Amino acid sequence: MTLIVHGRATSSNVQAVMWAAAELGLVVERKDVGGRFGGADTPAFRRMNPMGLVPVLEDGDTVMFESAAVLRYLVSKDGAAGLKTSPRDDMWAEWTKNTLCRSFTVPLFWTFYRTPEAKRDMVAVEAALRQFETYLSMAMAERRTRDWVSGSAPGLADIWAGHVLYRYFTLDFERRVPSGAQDYYDALTARPGYRTHVMVDYSELKGRLSF
Ligand SMILES: N[C@@H](CCC(=O)N[C@@H](CS)C(=O)NCC(=O)O)C(=O)O
């Protein structure tokens, strides 16, 4: 049965789910919902996710929101293979989603890119950038002798850590790239699933604090 992901391609949480599904070898049909496409506020969508947010996964009778839970579900599906899981990876996946990514999305992406230039608080952006880079350096230190945050192969911790890096490396601000992060990003960009689902033009979001 084909899996369905409801959510626009420019949503970072949709990107994480789509990229992970590609790494797992799962076939997914994505439907444009949210943002400029609308559709997240209809009664039918709210029955799937009362919060009216994307992504939502439909797998037959199983309907799920919250991207981290969706990723764990996908990893456990019959026939899914390709993402490493272990208690250690689970711990780092939790940290990369809840601490590293959280220090990027609102404090940086929204405060910088999604805020009209005239209204940007660049002092706050600068502070957020340094904080994000401090966390990123901690993830890179964890890699140290490994290729991936998850170990010798990518895992969910890499989906979370990796999916914000396309925007980090392409936004027009002054980076102080932590040691190891450029190599890590280069390895990410060599992965077909990352290129297809994460390296997505996000210019429709520029200066848009709401849809
Ligand atoms: N904790 C939720 C957050 C979901 C969320 O904030 N989704 C955003 C996109 S990344 C959204 O639906 N924004 C409104 C929209 O796209 O219309 C998750 O991880 O799935």
C-alpha cells in the first residue's frame, strides 16, 4: 500500500519525513497541503491532525501527525531498511530534533529569513546563529571518529541534524562553520534522498511571517 504524506515540500518537517522514507526505501506519495496551498484547516484535515499542521502520514487506517513519531513508525515498518537505530541513536535523535533543530527553526529561520528585512533584529539573529553553531559543534564532536552522528551509517539523529543544514549553508548570513560540519554537509548532499527532498528552493518563504 502506498504511503501518503500530506504536506508542502518546503516544510522542514515534511522534508525530514520524505528524506527518511527515501533512505528507508519506502514509496511515498506526497500531497501539497499547508502554506500557500492551504487545506490544513478543512474538517477532513483537522480530523487527521487537530493542530492543522503538516506533515500527516496516512498508511491505510494508520494516520499520524508529529514528524518524530512518524519517523519512528516508518523505521519500524516491514520492509523498511537503511536507517540505523539503537538506544544511543534514539537519544541523539531526540536531542537533535528538540535542541539542535529548535535552535534553528524559529530563532534563525523565522527571525532572519521569514521576517521582512526592515523588521529583522540582527542582534537576535547573530546570537541565535552562535547558539546554533555551538549545538552543531556538539553534534560534530559526537561524530568525531564516525561518519555520522548515528555511527558508521546514517540514522534518525542524522535526519534531524542534517535536514536543517541545507538552509544553514545557503542562507545569506555570516557563518562560523564548526569543525567537521562542512564535511558532514558534503556527505549529506551526496545522498539522493537529501538532494530530492531537503535541497528544495525555499524562496517562497522569504519575508513571510504568515501564509
Ligand atoms: N511538532 C510538529 C510541528 C509541525 C509544524 O510546525 N509544521 C509546520 C511546517 S514545518 C506547519 O504545518 N506550518 C503551517 C503550514 O505549513 O501551513 C512536527 O514535528 O510535525
